Amino acid sequence: MRDIIPRLEAFAAILPKYANELNNVKLRLAHKDLHFANMMVDPASGKITGILDWEFAGVVPYPNWNPRSSFLWNGIDTSESLEEKYRLLEVFRKRCKEKGCTLFEETEYTSPLQESMQRAVDFLRAIVEVSPRGQRQELVQGWKDTVLENIAKFGA
């Protein structure tokens, strides 16, 4: 990973040039770890009665309200669980659209560079947090490639 440090430094140095475009985003309070294991539900009514585990909450750029796409995840780390999460997310998107809710439209990036910057940061964070623990080593090279692909869009 040390081989990309000069490119990461170049990326960090050039970001201020794009500040207006990158900062063109609404800010929102986000839970940032919202999934089924953190929701309390009344079994009789099926209504959510409480949300637990707020230690990661904070004000974030609206496109980052759902980091690592944890919303609607059941907390089980399997490929079937991942498929179910994305299936439920599509159901949720459809229901929102049917009810005139604009949540997903409002959370889109306002520019391709904004999305590239965030993807670079997200995948670099994954490398820094996960790789030293020896986890998901088979994914690290792909994450590194994603970082490099996205910082290249800034000329880094």
C-alpha cells in the first residue's frame, strides 16, 4: 500500500481546487449504523418503536446517510443475507416512489467528481480499517484498484 502514498498525497492536495463542486451537498443527521439489529419493533403492530446504537450518528453529506449500505441488513454476514438486503432495498425504493417520497433522489451525488471523491475515501477507509486486522484480504487489491481509479479522475 505504501506505493500509492504519493498519489494519495496528490489527491489530497488537489481537492481544494474542486471545493465548490465537492461541497455542493445537503447535510443531514444520520444514524450511520441503521439495520434490523438496531431497530425495536412492536410485534403486535409491526411498527418501529425505537432505534438503538446511536454512537456512530452524526451530521453527514446526505449521500452518506447509509454508509456501507447497512440499511435493511439483518446482521448476518453471508452472501444470501447480502442478496436479501439488496432485494429489500429495492422493495423500499419502490414503496418510497409509490408514496411520493423523494429520499433516494435527494441522496444522489450532485456531480460525478463528488461521487468519485467519496468512493476513493470509502475504499481507502476500508483498506485502513479492515486490512490491518487480517480480514477480507482477498478484497484488498480490488479496493486499492477502486481507490486508484477514482483518484485518477482528479489527475492524481
